Amino acid sequence: MNAHVRLSPDGQLALPQHVRDTRGWTADTDIEVVETPDGVLLRATSTPVKKRTNAEVFASLRARINYTGPRYDEADWHAAIDQMFRDTWAEDDRREGR
């Protein structure tokens, strides 16, 4: 049976209930998305999607861009971002005479 669905503004797609029931797919089913010449194929995969830690993501990014500089931990990133916002707000206050 065919069904018509629409992507959400976030790019999400809700699979019709009858498709999930027929396939036995539940909320924790890992789905592989395969591009084919005729369209897109969705199929359950026996290999669970592994969630990567921040350290793994940053290591992968450093490897892709061939970054050889110093390593910064997550706390350093958060501190730098927090300081950036504090500086921006202080500048806004100065500009507006507060």
C-alpha cells in the first residue's frame, strides 16, 4: 500500500503506522537510508547506530581537516563561549549607556 507523507520543517519524516506495523519497526529500530537510482530505500539494520562522544567527534574532525594544533577539552570550549557572550553583553551595555 502506498502512502503520502510530508517532511517536517526540521526535515523529519513520519512513517505511516501500517508500514511500521507490517515491518515490525518500533521506536528503537535502527533504520538505514540507502540512496538508489530510483529513489531512497529504508531498511532496518542489525547494526545499531553508535552514538559518538564529543571526544570522538572532535578527533574525527581534527583528522579530516588535518589539525595538529593543541587539544582543548569541552570545558575550555564552554568557558570560551561563555566569555564571548559576557563580552558581547558588556559591549551592548556600554553602547546603550547602562
